[in-house]
Amino acid sequence: MWVPGPHCHDCGFHHKFQTAASSTFEDKRADFYIVYGDGPVAGSLGYDRVNIGGLQISSVFGLATNQSEATKNMCADGLLGLGFGSLSQFSGDGAVWELLRKTQIPLVFSLHLSQEGNSQGSVLTLGGYHKSFLGPNHSWSYAPVVPIGPYPFITYWAIQMSAFKVGFLNICTSSECRAIVDSGTSFLCIPTAYYRKVVASITRGQSSCAGKSFVKCTNCDASLFPNISVTLSGTSYLLRPQNYVAMSGNDCELRIQEAEGVFGSWILGDVFVMSFYTMFDMENKRIGFACPDSPGDKVCTSKRGTFDAFPIVSQPSEQIVLKAAAISCLVALCAVCITWLFSYLRNPRYGRPRTGLGEALITPVRQQ
């Protein structure tokens, strides 16, 4: 977690954490430097109390003194990572995981993203999930988190992807196709080796499409765009054109970009997370996706799993509106931007904090 420090040279409109005003603040006399796709953030480390949804923990965090142009202009004041401790540049697993352990709350969080970037309604639930986001015929499917790259241990929220179909054409059949599930990436990110084939299959029959990393079409015929099917751990998830094509009158833009993730991974960004209510389970090293499966509207097929062992929230009693981020989540100010502290990819657009999510509700779930 990092927030603008009192000596931040260029923090835009963001609020600064005034260390002198805190009687419990400790200067750790150490520096940090984090590289994002859009540039670095640097500063010093401090130690103080962190309050999340009425629950408190003392934790090390960063005080930014220099920010990139992208983080300076994002809606949130800072960022709070929800990744694995193996990637942390600070100590331990991070404030959120330490807090959940301390309060004996399950080490999981679920994420519901609003459909419109500037609308309210995005909800992050710590320790469980909101039943209100699940349909009457819903079911959970899950995929185990797997190592990625040369490391034998878990680093990213990465899962095995056994198929990526555009219509009936399977683009990715390699056992090496792994995808990082990341709410800090707006689009579906396709590695360079597959990108042109994906775009050609999607835009077949459209009259005029252009663009390299981002593709726009004029005079779009929405009926010609195919469905996309993503298979994860035996379950296939259907993305319809309205999920991955942004229409503007007769023109449109694909919410797909050429961007190679770490170690050649694919990235299932907001396009996917918006479509399927998502739970990240650190305790069991797996990611769950809620399948609505309303009668006559099958969007998931095959294998099923369940997260019913975790507490659920049907009518949240402790909702906290986050206006500042450190996360996707915390601290104080503006809308919440969700991103991971480890977002460092070769494509300059990857890792850009997703702004305009609207106010997020954070609901810690206490065990009975």
C-alpha cells in the first residue's frame, strides 16, 4: 500500500498523508520504488495504523514522493495491493491479508464491478461474497492458482487457460496459455503471438476496421461479431459481443488489446471480471467465478465448484464507501481504482489504474 506523503513533489489534486499529525506514525528509514506499465512511483516507508471497514491493523506502507503522470492523474489517492506476499516490495503479505488473519476472517475477497466506468455500484467484499450479486440459479466454478514463469511458488493471480475460442475457432490450445485475472486492466489482453488471429476472427465481415494495439471499426454490424469462449479448469465462460465491443452510434471499438503479460501470459481484465462475479481465495489458492445460468441464458458450461463454506452477505450491515484508494480500496478520497502493486508488463498501457469505477463499498464479513 502506498499513499502520497507530505513531501510529494507532484501529486496533482491528491490528498497527502501528514505524518506529523499522527502520534502513532513511525519512519522506517527505508525507500521503495515500484514500476508500473505507465511509469514508476517512489518514496519512503512508514509504519502506522490502517483502518479498513472498522477493523484495524498496524502495517508498513509507502509514502510517495514522486509519481508518474498516470498515477498522479488517477482518481484514487494511492493504491492498496491484494496480491501475494511473494511479490510485495514491503514486508509480509500486505495490510489486508494481515488484517483478515488477525480478525480470523477467511482470506478471500470478492469483486463486483459496475458496468459503466463512471457509475457507482462497484463492491469489494472482504472475507466472503454478497449473495445479492448472485442470481437464483447461480453456481460457482473455480480454477486453481498456478505458478507462472520460472518461479515454483505462487506469485500472480494466474490460472490455466485451456481454450480461448472466437466463434468456433480455438485460438489458444497450448498448455502454456496462462491468464492473469486482474481488475487493474480494463480490457482483455492478448499476447502478440495470438493477437492478430484473434482480431481477424472477430472482425471478419466488418466493412472497415483499423488499429494495431487497439482496433476501431466504422459502420459496425453488431450481429456479425462472434461470441468468445474462455475455458478455465474445465468450465467455459461465454463473452457476448456486448461484453467486449463498445458501440458508439454506428462505430465501435474492441475492448481487446495487444499486451503481453509477464512471462507471455494473457490477461483477463475488467471485461471478464464485469461479466462474472469473481472471488479471489488466497486461503485455498483458487479463483471462483459465479455463473448466473438463468433459464435459457447459459453462459457457463461443464464443471462446477462451490464456495458455500465461506460466509455470505445478503444484506450488508457494514458498508464503507471508499473514496480514496489504495487499491482498489482504501484510504480517503475519490472513486476507487483497482490495481495490483505488481502490475509491470512490457506494454506501456498495461497496469494503468482503471479510473472512474465510482464509489466502492467495502464490507468486511465477520464470522459468527
